[in-house]
Amino acid sequence: MIKHLSILPLFALLICSACNDSKSVKLPKDDTKTSAEKDKGTSVDPETRNGETASSGSGSSSSTPNPTGAFERKLDSLVTQLAPWGDIEISVEKARELRGAKPEGFPTEVKHSTSSVYAIVDLSLESKGDQENDYKKRDTWDLILKDGSRVKPLAPLGVVLAAGGTKKVSLFYKLEDNAKLEGASLEVNGSSRDALEPLPIPLDQKSKFPSQVKLSDLVGETFEPNDDSSLRFKIVDAVYGVNLEDTGRRAPRDQRLVELTVRVGYNGDNDQMSFSSTDDAPRISIGDKTFAPDAFDTKTIESGATRDFVMVYPIAETASRMDLLDAGKEKMQTGIELPSLDGDTAKKTDKADSSKDDSDDEADNSSDDSEDEFDSSSDNSDDESFFDDSSDSSDDSFDSWDDSSDEFFGSDDESSDDSDEDSDN
């Protein structure tokens, strides 16, 4: 009996241990985690990252309200670049916004307010042509803000730019209290905002400005109309674009320009003939529509002589191909490609022949919309050596007008163009 009682303390210990099994036991804390576990709460998939997540710093200056009192802030991110407009080059030299005292040069005819915010855009205008540009009343050069809102200038440019001259001008705009110049652009327009293709000049972004490209495949080509006119044409120069550098032409809105310098030779029985844009000049065909060039002064051509004419054809901006016809609408050359211009956002059609709807659009954009008439001819009648072998030619024979030589047409350097175009640029 005593022996059995000696094991009671052992049973008591076992019973106590069993009672404590239901209690939780705290283990040492394990601070080690995998990289995935550590990043789980903060990582963002780059494909789904939004602007709020990516921008952890303070807001940009464009979202910061302007000071409530007087201030002046220059656009430090300004990009100075030359942009072609007709026969001038425009560059933005400085841009700033301010509130407070009346700034120097503020338009005298406008009431100034010390509580309003104004923008001042300083420009340099340089003429590359031989005619002056009258901008005394030009008030269509607008400021387009980043949000797309248009702000019109408080006053016209008020200057006359002499041929070959340079002018510094400032444009003033009244802004909303918290408007900013970041992301804005200067939109250059003609005398009417709907007349010419606008020229946007970003203030703080480097840009390419569409101008013109050479149609090299046409240059040097000679054509003989399929009629009894005794005429012959040689393409001395050919360009396509929105802004023609030589003549200073800017394309009408939603259109592009084809400019052909054509040397016209006459070798008929009459002493001379009158050459006109409506009756004699080559045509351009796009789809099933044909277009005569913008009107130019009718000129006479002596028999055995040549004269150069600059012929400008407004066409739709979407046209990608054209054919060249004579005045009788007989094809002289087909499938002429119209290349894209650097910086041009207009979309080209991808068909050689436009559909009827496209052709109707071309008709709407024909040269009847043009307001410009110009004298683009020069007389080469003194160059008798061009026609040493052609004095006996008849109306029906051009055997002596050899395509492989310049004997009839002479050198391209021997004639020049005299243009007195009135420009809306």
C-alpha cells in the first residue's frame, strides 16, 4: 500500500500538465519576410499605374494658383523656333504672365486693370520676300491654352513689315485668374480665322512646321498638248505644300497647294498668241474633277519664243495622287504622288482615284475659293537661239522640239518670274 502511494505525486503532475494543454503558447516573433510579402502593400503594376500614384510630389506649376497680388512670371520652358508663314518667319522670343501695374507697350485703346491677369507674347517677324506685309489691323493671332480655350489678342499687331525687313512686336491677352502659359500655343491666322490654314506655334514644345516639298519627278518634263495650239510646256519647277516659299502663298483652310513653274513655248504660224489661265494652262485632275490654276494675267507669247508662268492649284489636303492634263483635258502625265509634309497632320487618301464623294469635296475646295491673282510670267522672246531649228515648223509638227535637249526651251536659269500677287497672309 505504501509503495502504491509513493507514485501519487507523479500522477498529480501528469494531470496538471494535461490541464495546461489548452492554453496558447507564444512563440518568438519571426521578422523575416519574402520580397513579395514586403512589397504586397505598396507595389503597383506599371501597366496599371495611374497619374495619382506616379506623382507623389507636389503639383506642377501649371496646377498651382497664381498669386493673389501683383506678380510677373516668365515662361522658363519657352522654345524659340522659326515657323514659316507665307514669305515671313515668326519666332516667339519671350512669354510671360503678370498682374499689377500697367506693363510697357500695353494697348492704349484698352482699359487696364491692376487686378486682372495678362499674358504678353513677344514676337520677331522677318520677311523673306520682296513685298511688304501690312499687319496694322491683323488681330487674329490667338493664344490657345493647354485646355483648348482660345484667347483673342487685345489689339492688332499694328505693324507693316517691309520686304526683307524685321520687326519686334508684342501681343497682349487677358487671362482667367489661374490660367497658365505652360502647354499653350500661338495660333497664326490670316485676316479671317477661316480663310487660311492656321499655323500653331507651341510655346514650350519643339515642333516641325509643314511647308513644302519638291515634286522632283515632274521637274524637267516636257509636254505637248494634243491639239493644234502649237504650244509646248516644260516644267521648270514643281512644289507641293501648305506654305509656298517663293510666292509667299499660304494654303486655304483644309487645302494644300501645287505650284508649277511652267515654261510655255509657242511655235505657230501667227506672230503671237495670248496665253491665259482659263483657256490654255495645264489642268490638274484628282478623281473625276479637273482644276485650272488660280487666275493670272493673260500674256502674249511671240511665235518662236517662250514665257514662264507660275501656276498655283489649291487641292484638298487629303489628296494623295494627281494627273496632269492639257487644256483640252487630255492626260499628259498620270499617277503623280503627293508626298506627306513634315509635321502635317492631314490624312492622305490611299487610292489612286478618289471616289465620287471625294471628288465632290475636291470641287468644293477648288480654285474658285482663291482671292489671289498674280502676274507670274516672264518674257524670253529675246532668246532667238532657242528656235534656230524650228523656224519652219507648222502647227501640226513639233519634230524640231526635241525632248532630249534644251534647244527650244533653253536653260532654266535664263528666265525669271515676275510676281505681283496680293497676299492674304
